[in-house]
Amino acid sequence: MSTQIELLKQEWLNLLNELEADLLIGETVFKELVTAHTNVSRHYHNLDHVQHLLTLAESVQELTESLSAIKFAAWFHDYIYNPQAQDNEIESAIYATETLNQLNLDRNLTNLVKQIILSTQKHQPLLNSIDNLLFLDLDLGILGASDDRYLEYVQAIRKEYSWLSDRDFQRGRKQVLTKFLAREKIYYTNHFYDRLEQQARANLAQEIELYG
């Protein structure tokens, strides 16, 4: 087991312990999560992404109402990830709901996680909840990364869409980026808006320019 997986497993078990969840089932679930996120087709939506979100979540824990919900959303929101499908978030939310119920977790927590995951489909909040807003901002944190890190992200996304021609990828990508730029604010919370908004807009505009 790699060092990264060992660290993530400990973090996963700590999360379950805090909530008095079923650890035996939790061991099996962890294996399923790792198997999904280490699929060879994943170049960005992998364990590095999960780990990054968990780290960001810790950095804003004082702003959260349910840090546990945000962490579970980090683990489950990309459990199903097929770039050619349109229902990844729905399927991931279903898996998360079934799994959290099996772990004997609070139904309110489970529902919160479900709604947060579903909100990532259009990256718009479905709940009047700081946790929903924070998770959407965490998930888009990469948009405000440094120039080099952002380029690595774009290259990884391109690999995940390797089945598309350059022309089709660029056209679809431009549509997505243009929608984000058209927003009044990319980031919902002041915490992330103040730290990442300016860099994110510069990154998106620069990438769009690359596609002509």
C-alpha cells in the first residue's frame, strides 16, 4: 500500500470513528473508493483530488457547520466518473447515500452529503447551507491555482477526454469556461473569493485564448 493510500485510509477511519460508524463495513468501502479513484482512466479526478479537497476542508473547518459532510462529499462526489456520461453526480450521490446508510450514519448527515454531491452537477448550491457553498468552492479551488499547477490540471483533463478530437475538446471546454467567467462570482464564499477569484479568472481567460 502506497504512503498516500495509508494516510488516506487513516483519515477515513478517523472520520468513521468520530461518528461511531461501522468500521468493518468502512474497510470495504475504503477499498471501493480507492479502486474507483485509481482507475487508469483518471488523470485528475483521482486520489490526489480527494486528498486536496480533504486538506482544503481542514483549512476552513472553522467556517463549516458539518466538516464531516464536506469530507464525505470529497470522498464520494467523483466515485462514478465517466467523461462520456451525463449522470455521474446522480450515480455518485446514489452510491454515497446507500453506503452512508450501511455505515449507520445519521440520516440528516447522509442527506446533506447527497445534496452537496448533486449540486456539483451544475456547480450551483441546492441548499441554503454554508457547507454546500464551501464544498463547491473547494471543488473549484484548482481554477485559482498557480499558472504551472493550472496547466497540469488542464493537461490532466485533456487526458480524461482523450476520446475527443482536439477541436471537439476545445469547443466543449470553451463553453464550460465561458459559463464560469460569465458568473458574477466564481466562488460563493468570501473566504475563497478573496483568495482565488482574481487568479481563477486570469487562468480561465488565458486558457480560452489558447483555443482561439
